[in-house]
Amino acid sequence: MSGSPHDLARRLADQAEAVCRRYLSNGRREGHYWLVGDVRNTPGRSLFVRLRDSMKGPAGKWTDAATSEHGDLLDVIREALGLVDFRDVAEEARTFLALPRTEPEPRNARRPVASAPAGSVDAARRLIAMTQPISGTIVEAYLRNRGITALHGPGSLRFHPRCYYRPDLHAPTEVWPAMIAAVTDLDGKLTGAHRTWLDPDGFDPIRLGKAPIDTPRRAMGDLLGNAARFGVPNDVMAAGEGIETVLSLRCVLPGMAMAATLSAAHLAAVLFPDTLRRLYIVRDNDPAGDGARDRLIERAEAVGIEAMVLSPALGDFNEDLRALGIDALRASTRVQLAPQDVSRFLASAA
């Protein structure tokens, strides 16, 4: 099937150098590899894409030596363009390969103009389509002000400059800038979105940069079992509640794939990739976090997955990062990891 992910990845691999020249234009060829800073086309040399089949592996596969992230050329297209829905990635790949669209519409067909039901997956998809990458925006400033400076692989996060907010059904609609997180299933299909409305006037130490409204965080779509994802999981991953919590931990575990489930209830129900062998449960230090931890340990062990708990010293890992600093966070994380994961995932001190 020409539209399957495997077939698209194979076809792209046949033209690996051309793909790199298009989507990783800040890199260059050296021997049988394309070198660039990262999968988001940053200048540098830490990521290498194999351009030809060899004893070391097939063409089109890439590895980032700095973060241990890896993938294929479909991942390159997704990250370089900031796409979140696999359907959009596949259409971009088909366009590059000059393949026909999967569902061509009749020439005179007219698409119905109908609003998506509030809170639905369609509404989430439309919201994501109106966003832009976070680089240079208030979202990047918000995260950095919360101590999150290692913003590698933030493809799940987007920026909306004027995101609608309504306190209740009878109140007028307001607009605020917002951090938008794409929520996806295990196959990368968009199932929902999470909004964090931000204060355009700057970072307030009380609200921590969130907009001065009653509910600055809201989610929409199909959330159960799904998550905002950072990195591609293999045999080891971590799952926690909040986006900022997960990103704080990823500052010291840059190569570990992580999932932010957005609440304790959803953390307890997160779905496991088939390849998963060890799950780190990133708990918040409260009764809801304890309940999610216990339920998730039970579910993981029932299917043969080793479950290990990462606990913060304070309320959550972002509070640890802000109050104690990254060196203290690195040290406390080190003693909670499986020994074989320390050298594999823990970032060394600068």
C-alpha cells in the first residue's frame, strides 16, 4: 500500500539525500551521512542520517548523538515542519515523492462549512492547525522562566497568539496568547489538545507566567490513554502529569522519551507502547499523585513492564528545578534510576 507509513518511509529512504537537502537544509553531506544539529534543522553536527544501506543499518535512519533520539525520514519531516498529525506528515511526504493524494476529491466537490463541536477531536485539530512553532514566542519565554531551558524535541508544543477563552457559557469571549500541546495516541494520531493561557505582560512569580484568569489550563478532545509526547519511546519511557513537570525532568534525562498525561487520572490510564519494558512514573507529591502511582504500577506489572517511581523533593519536578536548581535535580534523579539507565539517559553536568 503506497500510503502506509512503512512504504512512505522506504520511498523516502530511496531519496535520502534529497530529503535531507529539503528538510535538513542547514546540514551537509559527509561521506555516506548527512550531518546537522538536530531533527529540527538546527545547524550543527550531532545528528547523522544514513544516506545508503550499509552493514550498520538501512538508509534513511537517523540518530542524534547528543540526545539518543532516533527515527526515520517521516520523523524528519514531522519535526522539521512542526507537524503533529500523521496525516499531515504523510501528505507532505506524498507531495515530496510526487505521489497522488490518498483521497482525491471530485473537482466540483464542496466541503461543508461547519464548526466542530466544542471540545471535540475535530475542534482540537482545527486549533492545532492555527498554531505556530514556539521558537522566539512567549511560550519559549514562559518555559525558560520556569527553568526549562533544554527545549530539544518540543514538537508537541505550539503557540497560538490569540486563543479564545470563555470563563463560562454566559461570559464574553476573551483572547489570550497560549501554549498549545498536541495530544496523540501511540500511533501519533492527534486526539486532543491542551491549552495553557499565558500572561502577555510577563512572568509573574505568583501565577508563574500563566494568564490572570480563573482556569488558565484546559484540555479538549479524547484524552484517556493518550498524552502530549516528547521523544519516541522504545524500551524505556517516563510518564507524568504536567507538561512543565515532564519537561523539567527531561532537562536532565534528554534522551528518554516522556509523556505528559495532563492529570493524575489520565496518568493512571496511560497506554503502553508494545516495545516498553521499563516505565518511570513521574509522580507529583500529593494524594492524587500517590493514587496514580499505585494504579499505574499495578497495570504495568500485570503486563510484564517494570515500573519505577521518580519522586520530587518538593511538590513536583518543576518546583524542584526552580527552587533547588538543575544540579540538585540531576543528583536526586540519578539515585532513582536503574543503574543501566544512568549512563544511557542522564545528562552530565555542563
